[in-house]
Amino acid sequence: MTALSSNLGEKFNSLKLFDVVYDRGLNVCTITFLYPYNEEELDKDNRLTLTNFIREFLSLEAKVRVKLRKSFLDAPLIIKEIKNFFEAEHKGIAQYILESNIVITSEGFEQNLDISLNQDVLSLLDTRELTNKLKAYLDKRFIANFKITFVESEETLPTEIDYEDVFVPQAVGIKRYDVRVIKKIIGNEIPPKPEYIEYITKPKNSVILAGTISNYEKRTFIRKSGKRKGEEGCLISFVLDDDKKMECIYFCPKSNLKKMEALSDGLMVLALGDVIKGLSGNLNFKIRKLSYASPAPKIKIDMPVNETYRHTQVVFPEPLPIPSQANLFEEKPKYNDFILTNTIVVFDLETTGLNPENCEITEIGAVKIINGQIKERFASFVKPKGEIPEEVTRLTGITNEMVEHAPKVEDVIADFYDYTRGCVISGHNVIGFDMNFIKKAGLKCGLKFDNTLIDTLIIARQSQLRVPNYKLGTLVNALGLTLNDAHRAYNDAYATAQVLLELSKIK
């Protein structure tokens, strides 16, 4: 803008750059300027002068198009932009930014904005940083001098808020699990279907979470303004852990203080609240309702093979040689208790496609970990009813000829069911992919796979590994392991088992 003034004179001083868009297809650069609400728009000659100067000054070969936009300082327009800012930057508190919360007083280009928030919300924000961000946002959209003040309102949040239809089991894309509610602490009943903390990546309202409490802390403060000025307030915070952690906060009224003081580290709770951005920029969980909880009981039902289908064993597991220790003085790896106290079957599939509804299994490969050692091998081709697509053959190397005389899926899945009975099942992305095929194939012949599942993809994401992605090949390389003949079920299963053991070492 300085170049405009020095080369074209003062008549362009009041313009302010608003936006620059380049359309590669049309080879057009569109530059939009703001001009003050109290000035007339540039006439045709001055617009042409401005366009030619920009083209020459920037040495653009593209066609230049100049647009002018009047900077109206209407209060409704400013309020709309303020609400847009909070929707983008602080969605968790955007619901509290109402038109009635914003007071605008104008003196020409001087715009004084008073934004009222109740103390509970205001205490979560760094108002200095927020003021600077909001001012920068408005400065790009208006020609004005904005003075922004956040004011503590006299209104308070209700201690309990009941929302209808908070939980929608059919919601697409939300992964949930079951817990058992033991006793309500604050608020009404909460549906016992929490989400996984791992999958919550942005602010969100009406969220149900569960986990174990740690770092429980109670803090008191004195209210500095409002109707309750001088009164003592109480903020309770703790970390909720469901294998992934989130900081939780609750502004506790006196009526609920004794109930909240009964909480302690190690207890499992179920909570409903809002996920918001905290002071540090990390996500926090602002609690509205809370109940004591426990893990849902696992009901295991051994469903027999359908009487209409008679199973003949076709896959015979083989023992694997245990590598001898190269050095008597070399310390054996130490694994966590979960690895040492469970028998774990790690498996992988090859299929004709990605959708279990219309694609089929072509190969199952698995290994069995006993006492921290890979001891058995399970592997078989499976004959699909349809043809293997050429692109799948190129990826896996499995041809229609290789599976032509392979056993049917009903026989292989029944053997796999026997092989995994009483074991933990593991694999890489098994929760999101492989188990969908296994369960569908099992149900067709009356078998229900309800084993405990652990997914190395999730474990790797929770580890301290610094990797560009969490594909199996990437993890194998990062951990100094080997993967021969990838995209074959047994080889991928063996490599996944090595990854699981490596990530489970006690260091």
C-alpha cells in the first residue's frame, strides 16, 4: 500500500488490501481492496490507473482484475464476523457468543467492542491473546480502529443442563464402546456409550467420555466481579484416561462439592460435557454430568457350528522354531504383563477388495505368541466364489490359479475360530478392516468372534515412535525389523507380531 501512495498519490491512500485470488485456469489475478464507508468508489479512470500500476509493479503476465468493496461499519455485520471468528477459532465457546453479549459503540472509525462472557467461560481463555487474534481478524475485514474488551457478565452457567438426544447410536463415524454405570454423581443419567478420546481432535459439544481418573486437584478462587463478586468459587480438574488422556474441568457449585470431593485417582467415571480449547491450546473436557462406572462385563458365548454345515479340519497349525539366544550373557527382552499373561494370535488377511459386504477372503495367515515368544504358524489360502481382480493380484501376487484348489472359507474360518479360542486377537488395523471380514465369515457358519482385540496401529500411534506414518512397513523399518514378501498374509502377520513385541518391551 506504501507503493500505491508513493507512485499514485494520496487519492489511493484510503484503500486497504482485502484479498488476492489467482485463477490458474483463466490466468486471471483478482485483487480486492476495501475503501472507507464515507468515500465514493473510484471512477473508471482511477480504477484503470490502479489496475495498470499493479500489473506493472508486480510484473504479472496474468490478466489483472481489480474489485472494490465498501467497508461498512454496521453493527450487525461486525457482530456476524465476530461470531464467525469464534466458530473458527473457539468452537467450544461459540455457543456463548450471542448478539446480546456484544455491545458496539462507534465514533467514526473508532469501534469499541465490549464482549460479555460469564466467569466460568472467561476463566478458560487467555484474553490478551484472544483480543489480539480477534483484532487481527477484524482488521482484515474492515477499515476501522477496533478496541476490544472482554467483560465478565453477571450471568452464570446452570450447574446441570439436560440435552435430549445427546447420544445417537447410529451416528456415522463415531466409534463407541460399552461401560456399566454404577451410580450417578452429578446430573441426570448418561447413556453408557462413550467415545474414544483418541478420535476426538477438535472442539465438540455434548460428548460422552469414560476413563480412569488421575491427577485429581481441587482449586479455589475469589470471584472478582459480577453478582457473586467476592465469593469463593471452586474448580476441580483431573485427567481422564481410556488409554488416551484428556484434561477435564468442572466449575463446582457448593451443592455438588461433597460429591466431587469423594472422587480420587484410580476411580472410573462416565462423563458428559463439551470439548473446548484450553488456555494452552490443547483440548479440555468441560464436564456437565458425571457418574461412577466400570468396564462392561464381557459375555462370551461359544456358538457351535450350524448343524447344517459339517466342518472338516483343513488347516493344521505348525510349530515354529524358537531362535536360540546368540549370547549367554545377552539379556532377554522383558515384556509387559499383558504380553506375558495372555496367549495372543496375530493375524492378517488378503482379500479381493476392501468391502466385506461384497469382497472375499483369499488368504489367512497368523502366528501365536505364548509367554512372549512366537511359537506357532497358521496359514491357508481360501477359495473365493468370485474371481480375484487383476489389481489385487498385482498387489498381493495371489492368482486365481493359486486358490483354485484351496479350501472353502467356511472350513478355514472354523479352523481359525478353534485356533483363536480363548486367545487375544491382534493385528495391524484389525479393528478397522480385518475383523470385519472375519466376523462376517464367522457368522455365516454360526461362529461368533468376541475375543479381546488389540490393534498394533493404535499401539504405535500411542507410542513415542517418530515416524511419517503408521503403515506396517514404516513401523518395521523404524524398529529395525524385516518384512519379506509384503502383502502376503503370513509374512505380514509375523512382522506385525514382531512389532507388537517390540512396542511391548519394558525399557
